Amino acid sequence: MVFELDTKKTPLSDISRAVEAARNNIEKRINLFGVSEASVVVLKNNNIYKIAVDMPGQKSPQAAIDLIGRVAQLEFGEYAVQTIKQGTQSAQIPYFTKTKLTGKYLQKAQLVFDQQTGKPQISLVFNTEGSKLFGVLTKKNINKPLGIILDNQVITAPVVQQEIKTGQAVITGTFTVEEGNKIVSALNAGSLPVPVKLIEQRTIEATLGQSNIQKSILAGALGLFFVAVFMVVLYGKEGIVALISLTIYTILSIALYKLLGVVLTLSGIAGFILSIGMAVDANILIYERIKEEKLKQKTQQRAIVVGYFSALSAIKAANTNTLLVCFVLFNPFNLSFLPLFGMVRGFALTLALGVVLSLFTGVFVTKNILWKLYRISAL
């Protein structure tokens, strides 16, 4: 998709900054965690600015177009009534007057669920200045409805029960989980500084890329097969336990990728296979320590317990270092000298997920199966 930016009303000195902000906001909207592997590039021809967006695996182009072009302007309105007279009759029409509190002061939006009804809601957290404005607004409008306006439409108008000093609000409505996620994504990304217009859209079927992905999946499957054979031949029953934990790890990883919308391009598949190797590594550390304890003439149960816990320190140290690297690559504080978006951030997220899941399956699942298998009841 190619979008043209309307910079006619933007001062010449601010155009460059506005274009960069628009590009960053568009990427946040479609690829906040870097897992969709989308490409967002600024194109310039004379004084005309365009943004080209490539989204692999996107099955609903129109949904992406709507999300990118959305204004997502959040405002709060005070309740007011206008009296209209017509002859001898009069009618009162309620409306909301806009206030100083807008999405500009929004620190974070996230999708939550009502604990009683289970319906999706949008939780809003304002920054320090926004919290003060929200406190004044709620104090002034106790027992009155407060209009929450998104893109000039009143989404909900809850009645203010008391002054709210925490700077937190909740948007309720009839939206679905999918619609709520889109609103949250648009709010977190902020409003686009300049209007955008779609001028070109193309859908390209995968040919060479699809062939490469199939070959990569085949290579990954063969790699998994040989790892499984190696573990079973070398460790016997313990190898089968490792295979079970590895299978659980794979299922959980794929489920998480599905929930987060991770697009398995070549780099995504490579990261997944790498994380599988890390998951096997925890089992190898445990079994090698158990073998060492058996050589010390200890009973099998005692060797398993001592070997398991002596391996934990090495496993924790290795995975802690990896998680620290993931933290730096993901750059949650948006430091300018580190990667902000794209495949680096997506790789960091998938790798961190893999480490956490490998700790769960390689340590917790393996431990419980070994304890049941060798009837170890106490440490």
C-alpha cells in the first residue's frame, strides 16, 4: 500500500518532523511489537511525500487500510443541555462540550475485561498533566455524565460518582475484542500529524518466498527429528521425557505466535528453530549433571534430585543473559540509539518468549515428569 501525505497546511520547517512522526505512528499501529515483519518506508519525490507499507501474510487489506488512516482522536466532553423553542413548545437537547483533556495526555491504553460481565473494556492511563486535568474534570462533573469521544463520536458517557485523582478511566461500549484491540492500537500510536490518502494498493502472491519458506520448514522438521533421535539414543528414558517437554514447548510457542499475530517469514522461522535448540539445551544440562551424580555412586533418585538442582544455576544464568539481550533489542523505552521497530524488535520478542517457555518446559515440566517417573516424593 502507498499512502500520500497531505503536507500543504504544515509549516515548511515542520514537514520533515511530521513525515517521520507519521511513519512511526503508522508502524506502531500495524506492528507495535515488531512481530508482523511489516516494512514502512518514506518515499520523497520533489515536495511530495509518500509512505509505502508492505505487510506479509495480511489476509484483510481493507482492515489494514482503515487502521492506518484512522485519526483516533480521543476527547472528553462535559454534559450540557440546549433548549430549542418551536412555537409554544420547547425541547431540551443534550450534548457534550469538548474540554482541554484529549488523547495528547494519554500515557497508555490497554484492553481489559469487566470482572463481572466479562465484556471487553478499554483502560486509559493519563500522564501527570492529564491526571490533574482529569481530576478537575471529574470533580466538576460529579453525578453528571462525562462524554468519552473518539473520532468525533461519543463512545460512552459514564456518570461521574466521585473525583478521580488517579488519572485512570475506562471506556465501555458494545465493541468486540477485535474492535477494542484496534482502538487500543490506534490510541497508543497517537493521531497522525498529517492527513494520509491511499493512492496505490497491490496484492502479490508468494512464489519464490513460499518455496523458501517450505524448504525452511522442511529443514526445521528434519532438525527436530535428528534432535529427538539424539536425545533418545543418548539418554534413553530421560531422552523421551525431553522429547515430551520439547513437544509441549513447540505447541505453546505456536499458540503464542498465533495469539500475537507473529508472521513466520524466513527470519521468524529461524528464530523459532533457534529457540527450540535453546529449549533442548536446558534438558541436556540437567541430564549431564545427573550422569555426573550417578558416577559418584549415588542412588538413582538421589542423583536425579541433586543433578537437577545443580543444573538450575547454569540454566538461570544463561537464560538471564539472553533475556537481558532481548530487553536491549526490544528497546521498551524507545531510546533513539537503539532499534525502535521492525524485525529486530520482533526477533527480540519471539526470542524472549522462547526463553520463558523453554524455562517452563525444560525445567518445570521435565522436573515433574522425572519426579513421577522415578517416584520421587520429597526433595
